[in-house]
Amino acid sequence: MAELFKALTVEEARVAVARYLPGKRPGVRLPLLESLGRRLAADVRAPEDVPGFDRSTVDGYAVRARDTYGATEGLPSYLDVAGEVLMGREPEGTVSPGQAWRIATGGMLPPGADAVVMLEYTEELDCRTIGVTRPVAPGENVIRKGEDIAAGEIALPAGHRIRPQDMGMLSSVGVSEVEVELPVRVGIISTGDELVSPGERPVPGQVRDINSYTLYGAVAACGGEPRLYGIVGDDYEKLKRTLELALSENDMVLLSGGSSVGTRDVAALAIDSAGEPGVLFHGISVKPGKPTIGAVVNGKPVFGLPGHPASAMVVFELMVAPLVRSGGYAAGEKEMREALTAFPLRAVLTRSLHSAAGREDFIRVRLHCKDGRLFAEPVLGKSGLISTMVKADGLARIPPGKEGVEAGEIVEVKLF
Amino acid sequence: MAELFKALTVEEARVAVARYLPGKRPGVRLPLLESLGRRLAADVRAPEDVPGFDRSTVDGYAVRARDTYGATEGLPSYLDVAGEVLMGREPEGTVSPGQAWRIATGGMLPPGADAVVMLEYTEELDCRTIGVTRPVAPGENVIRKGEDIAAGEIALPAGHRIRPQDMGMLSSVGVSEVEVELPVRVGIISTGDELVSPGERPVPGQVRDINSYTLYGAVAACGGEPRLYGIVGDDYEKLKRTLELALSENDMVLLSGGSSVGTRDVAALAIDSAGEPGVLFHGISVKPGKPTIGAVVNGKPVFGLPGHPASAMVVFELMVAPLVRSGGYAAGEKEMREALTAFPLRAVLTRSLHSAAGREDFIRVRLHCKDGRLFAEPVLGKSGLISTMVKADGLARIPPGKEGVEAGEIVEVKLF
């Protein structure tokens, strides 16, 4: 047991877990159309230039730019219309001095031409002659061969998460299959003698399991692959067996419940018995979410999340979600940017709230608009109430340095 | 043809399309675990109270609050320990005046008790007697029967998009199957004689289709069900047949490409021939994205998106994404909030940019951090370059009222 006895900040807790995690995840080949949201397991290089030739970006006439120098509406440059570029075809011929070819957006520039004059700046004198009323510079209204992507360039780097535009980029270089990382598999165990599954009818004293379902959704929303291992009572042997099974079938395990002291001790013992280094910390300085256990077992993170549904979700967002999204590793600048953009909204708090200095507080808030401004109304209620999370639109953060926020102050908000 | 000849603002264009759309989408029953991100097709009512009994939120002793009034560390209230609440069981007995029962977090309050004293504020004198060192009020450290959700209450309303916490809420009321709306099916057609699919080798003059793949990803990212109808050349009859097929199999159709004047005219004609009211507008006042066609055909939206990849994506984000996410209808306050939170980040622009008044400009930007501040660096480059969208982290918006933004000014940014 490498446990630290002081409650860690979220950042310290993240670092404590990260140093025991492996750097790289296994990959699998997928058709391009199934790759959205997945992380590239290897760099993708462009095998060829995109586009493969100089293309027009407008409808107009392909010309030699110098033939248009000095052209004005009063004194147009007159050019012979010597041909027309057909879409998807290589032009048969060359633009000679004094000539112009008709060309549409996306058409291939004929040899000799180095710019395109927009239709708007030409006048047709007869079917063989145009007047150009404004000069163009070389390269104007043209996408040059290889300007979008040059052959051999890294089109997308390993670790990049595929967005819609990346699918377009991959298509443009002729990649119809990509190697992506396997999603992080997350085993989920609920603990507590009082829990029954949603299909069962609770008798007095029993309640239905909430956290398994909240965490299942949260893992899936981060691109992970959740798997439920059901409910385990306060039974050390059964918890140990279930945890070992979940660890053998997943990359990460989440335990929840066990907010009573006895149950938490059983969970910590079961985690420690499963492998090295075991429990790393027991308690983080956030509210809600303080009684969180963080551990790594043989390279796999294990978290003991609080039993209260709102607390479990807050800790998931802060500690678990970044690991599920990144597979466990992320670079410096990217991580910094993520931290800065994690609570992107700014809203006016509608009532004053207290907070203890040295602790990060997360307040469930409901947003509303008035006169084009965004207001955050705290959703009051115990962290054991799932309805507070359902009524809320997001979380507002009170940084550890502050002892409270006054009504009317601006707070940082994250939607969920 | 109900076409308007003036370029509309994005808001006007949205309204023009929305008035022809049906209000409701068909539903389907799904297991709870598969419901993430789907929209509820009907209200879900709680069939019973959650919790079904008064529960403790802490580890401690269940008491009658009045027995603790006036208790201090110097003068504790002494109570007889008369029993222990077992987790998941109904307590066998009653808390009489002067008595306390041991209880753990989540335990059921025995009859007679109306509050719980935290373990921290008690001292054990012998195994039958405790001293309470701080008074509790009735209801303190207790979640009352029905406090989370009351029987008969609407737990989640129709139209609500299911988040992880909503799955937890549904589980808590015993709902293991939900009726959700079918996702919006979106047919995607690329037009242009110069396009080939990513598996083909382009000859000079040809390029691979980018927009089909970008749009496929973008529709999927919004929770829609995309379907590709391939590439159609500048052929009115073939486009008309493909459009009619796509309309018959989907709830919405996106055409892209055809940014050359002739192709756009062919697209507009094919859309108009497919049904009523047909093309509604031809051009919106945004950059990039001006040459956008908006139409509704027999209750189904059809958009002719620009051919340039960056332009097509910007218009998708502004016009199409809200329709795919909402299925076509959204309420006032919610829509307002969405608009205010659509460009949630604030970043410092690193270089001055021009803009025409009366037009909304969207600038691709790359974000970076310095000294804890977020900076937006414009990604310059033609809107025909997919690489500009790949290099960018998001879009910055320049509102229609402004004629430009100076370096150092704050801009609103949306990640993509």
C-alpha cells in the first residue's frame, strides 16, 4: 500500500495515478466511416499531393496573370477565349499569351495559366473574346498542387481523436481504413447491502442502484466501453472476486457506493489485495466527492467513488473522464488547453455561496437567460439526490483559493 | 418555388425552414443501457417515491431530534443505544424517547427517529450509552421518503436528451426500458463531375470526395443516422432520381458541391421538382458559406451546401446541426440558452481581421495557452482547403454588426 494520508488536490491525485499507467494502447483497423471519435493509433501520412493539380476556386477564366496587369473597367485587357476546362478532365491544350480558358470552380488549370479571373470581373464581347476589368496576381483564385496536403506530410498524428473534418481529410488522401486505439474498457461495480437492480422491487430499507447506470452512461459518453458487474454487498471475499474478474476483463475499474466507513475499508482492502501498487490515496479535497479512493493495480486504474450519486458524478468528471478520453496519456500543451476549456461558460451566480478555503467546490447549477446574459442558479439539495443532477444543466467551480462567491459574481461553468 | 431573392441571415434562414417542419418524431422502445444521447418520445413519470423511506445520509445514530436540544461538548445529551439498523433491512423496533440506534449512510430510519447525529459528534461511554455533543434539527442528515422524486412526478419530460445522470434517475424509479425518438436519418449526396470516391485513384482533373465523409461524421456527431448516396455528376436526371431516392429513405437530405453556377442551378431545379414548397432561399449572409440553398420538400429539409469543405462545415454547424440534434423542434428558453452557449469560449485574437458589416463571419482558429489565458490564432487559407479545418480547434464568430476585430480583442469561440 502506497497510500498517502493527506487529502490530495485533484491535480495531485491525477498525477499520483498517471505515473503508474502504461503509455500506449493497442490498436485495431476500422473502416473510415466507423472511425468518428476514435483515437489514431499511428501517424497517418499523405501518400500523395492534395489536390494533385492546380485547381480553380471560382467560376471564371484561366489566364496568364501578366496578361491582366493594368486592366480596369475603363480599359479592359482583351483576351481570346481559346478553350474550356471540363470538370474532372485534364485540359487538352495550353493557355498561350493573350488567351483565356473558361473554367468552373474546382476545374484543373491548363498548362500556361497561373491565375483565374472571376466571372464578375469579365465582360463577354463575342463568343471568342472577353474583356478583363481587374488584374489578377499569379496564384490568385487557385489552390496549388499539394497546397492542401503535401505528399509525405503527416496528415494526422498518432493520438489524435477523429473529428468529422478529419474523416474528410483522410478521404481526400485516399485512406479508407484507419488504425485506431481500442476504446478503454471500464468495469463498473456497485457496492452496498441496500442496493437492488432497477428490474427488482425494493422492500423497505432497499433502494435501486443508481451509480451503475450513471457511470455506464458517463463512460460511454467519454468514448469508453462500459461493462456492469452488478451489485456486491459488504462482503470482502465476494468483492475481491468481482474486482479481480473486472480487472481481468477491463482496462480500468470503478467501484461506487460504500460511503459508510466500514464499506470503504472493505473496498480499500479488496483493492490492495488485487495487486501493486494498490491504493494511492484515500480522500481528495473537493466537495462533493471527498471520500474518493484512488488506486492503480498492475497498471490499471481503480477508483472507489463515493456512494452519493452527485458526488460520484463530480469525481468521475474530474478524475476518471480525462483518463477514459485519453487512454491515460496526454501531452502538456494539449492538457493545459483542456483544463482551460473544461469550464468554458461564464455565468452570473444568482445567490451567495460559502466554500472552505483550500478545497475546490463544485456547485450544481441551472442556467437561464435574461437580456442576453447567462445566469447560474444553484440547485440546492443533498449530494445523495440524483434529482439535483437531473435538474442541473452543469457544474460551477469555486476555486480552492476562494472562501465563497457572492451573488452577482461571475462563475465558471461546465455543461453536463 | 417560394424562393426569397435576398441573402438571409442565419436566424431568418432557420425560421424559413422551421415553419414547414412537422412537430413530432416517431418513437421506439430501447433498453435503458442503450438510451444515452437519445431524446425521450414521451414524459417519464415516477411510479413510486424515491427513496421509498427516510434514509440517513451519514454514519452515526438515529435519534429523536428533541432529545439532543441543548447538547454541548461540556454537557452532552446521554442516550441509550437500543438497536442497530442493518443495511437493506427494515429496522425491527422503534426509537423511543431517550434512545439512539446505530445507523450507516443509506440506512433506513427506524420509526420514532427524525434525525441522525454524525458519529463525529458522539462519544461512546459504554456499549449501551452514547453522549451527543451537538444538537440536530428534525430532518437533519436525512433524505426523506420521496424527497428525491415523488410518486407521480414527471421524472423526465418528452423531448429531453438522455444524459448519464438521467440514466441513473430512470434506474432509481425502476425504468429499465424507455421510449425514445428515432434518430434523424440524413441522406448525403455529393455532386460534381470532378469527384471520385476515396477508394478510387484520381486522374489529373479529378479529386476525391471530401464532403460526403465530413458530413457523414458531422451527422453522426449530432446523433443523426447518416447514409451516403455517392457522387452524382452535373446530370439533372440522375440528380433528380438520387434526390428522390434519398428523400424516400431519410428525414433530411444534404447535397454538397455544385459551387459552380451551373451545378447550383441544376441542384435548385432538382430540389424544386421533388415537392412542395421547394427552394426557400438561395444564399445566406455568412462567410464562408454564402452560396447555400435551403429548401423543404414535403416536410423534409433539403440543404444545398457549398462545395468548399470549410464552407460546407460552417453551414452544417449553423443550419443543419440544430435540426439533427432536435429533430426539428425546440422550445424558446432552451433555444435561447443554446444560442448563448453555442460559442462558449472567450479567447484573445492574435491578429486583426476584416469583416463586412451586415455579414456574420466565422474564422477558423487554433487555440493556445499562455500564462493561463486562451489565445485564438486565425488559421488562414482558402475555404477550399480541408487542412484549414483540420489545423483549427474551433470557429471564432465576428457578429454582423462589426466591421472587423483588432488583435488583442476578445472573440467568442466554439470548439469543433
